[in-house]
Amino acid sequence: MHSDIEDTNSGWKNTVFRILLVTTTLAISAYLIGLIFWPIGFIAWLIIGVGGTLFFIVRQHARNTVYRCVECNNEFKISALIDFFSPHTPNSKYLKCPKCNKRGWQIEIG
């Protein structure tokens, strides 16, 4: 059990480090691009920055979440692209089970 706690802490530290790295890089690049190519550079940076941050969040969610099929109880993961585009609620997502091929509101289990 102690090793599980260390793995969780290590994962959180890694995630926080990556978020700080991305935020710092975006802030410095925004300042430089804003000075050089105002206002088009700032708008481009804003689109890239928001899109990149959103992609990072969705990718992390897809990597760390498993879904359970309501029909056959199969547990499966999905790609970041499917995670981004599929309809969802706070606890489920409308997906097709890879085992039984039934579409439904699959339950998110962590």
C-alpha cells in the first residue's frame, strides 16, 4: 500500500511540474509574440495556448480514466480524440464498447 501512495504522489508531482512548465512557456512566448506581432501574434498565441492547454487536459483524462460497459461489464480505455468529441455527463460518456459493440452511456470508473 505504501508503494501505491508513492506512485500517486509521484504522479501528482509530475503533473504539477508539467502544468507549471507549460504555463511558464506560454507566458514567456505570449510576451515575446505580443511585442513582435501585435495584435495578430497575440491572437494566434491565444488560440494555440488555449487549444494546447485543452489538449493536455483531455489527454491526461483519457490516459487516467477507465470505462465500464453497462451491457457486458467490460473495462476499457479510450483515445484522447474520442474523449474530446464524445458526449458526456459528470460520471459517464456515450461510447461504443470494443467487446460487445453496443453503444451506451458507459460508466467512468477512475
